[in-house]
Amino acid sequence: MLTYDFLILSLLFLLPGVIIYALREDLRPVIWVMMLCSIPFAFTEFLFYPDYWEPKFLFDLAFKIGFGIEDLIFVCGLGAFTSTAFAFFSGFRLCKRDKQTTPGMVIRRVGILFSVAFLLIVIVALIGIHMIYGSFFIMVGISSIIFLIRRDLFLPSLAGAVIAVIVYTSLCLIFALVFPHAFRDVWHAEKFLNLFILGIPLEEYLYGFGSGMAATMFYPFVFNQFFCRR
């Protein structure tokens, strides 16, 4: 019987961000901001549980209030490494653009992006598209809008998405070593595409890709920065 499988997975997802935080001092502000901005998405667990998957939560919180402590850990870990993976593995750093960016501009951009994301989540839910697919289209859709404004972020974000999938997959494979049957027993893949790659549901790859793409461009877009050589 699986015990607190999601907690183990969430703690695993913290590790890449901790490593990046320790080795790249310049990326620490990015990690703090992205962890903070990721927290609201922890509250969307009720859109995934129990239809998409049904892990065991501490104190059974997902059943009681719609999300759990594990969700907070997971989204913070995911936000930390997906937003910095490209810079970390490529050796790039974030540099300020010529135009001065004020706190008011940052707040407005964050507000607009979160408002659009919330609106799209509501639309996807009302249409009846399951959120595991809806979240992918939402992240890619918002990323595409940012691409139109900041074309210089296209290649970094695409590379960030690929790197994020590789890291995401690696963490899932480690998780599968601890809980060998989790992806078959906890995930309800049979209700969806029921396609597995390396024993991991295809939907997880989509989620990792979308997260990497959106997170890589979020911070430089909001703070008006670009990727430059160290």
C-alpha cells in the first residue's frame, strides 16, 4: 500500500531548485519570486483530484479542502527549477534591458498574466476539457502571447521546456523506483490517453513541457530582463 506518495514526489521536486540555489547565487532572486508566484496554482488541485490521479495526502487535506501541503511543496519546487533550468545548464544569466522597469510595471504585468491564466482556467473548466490538458494549452497559450511581445525569449523558453521535461522525467523515474506501481495505481491514465513513456503517463510530459516554457519566460518578461552570457 502506498503511503504519502505525493509527499515523496513533492520533496523530490524540491531538489533541483535547492541545487541551483546553492550553485548559482545570481538565480536566487528568480527562485524566490517564482516560488512565491507558483503558490496560487497549488489551490487548483481540486481540478485534478481525484479524476486525474488519487494520491494519499497528509491529513487527507485534498479531500477536505481541495488541496494539500504536498501541492504547496510541489509547485514551489516545480517553479524553482523550471524557471532557472535553462540559465543553469546553458551558463546564461539574466541582464537588465535598457528600458527602466518600475515596481508598478512589474505588478501590472504579474496581475495581467495571472488574470489571463485565471480566466482561461475558468473557460477550460466550463468547456469541460480536463485540466491536465487544459493546463498545457493554457501555459503554451500564454507563452505564445509573450512571444509576440518578446521574440528574444522564444529560443530560451523552448530550450527551457526541453530541459524541464528531462529533469521532470528524471525525478519521476526516481519516484518510480521508490513506488514501482504508482503511475499505474495512483494515476488514472486509463481514463485519458493511457499512453506511457518509460512507464510515465504522457500527460506528465506535457505538463512538464508547458511548465518549463512558461516559467522560463515569466521572470525575464515581468522584470524586463533578457538572457546574456555570464
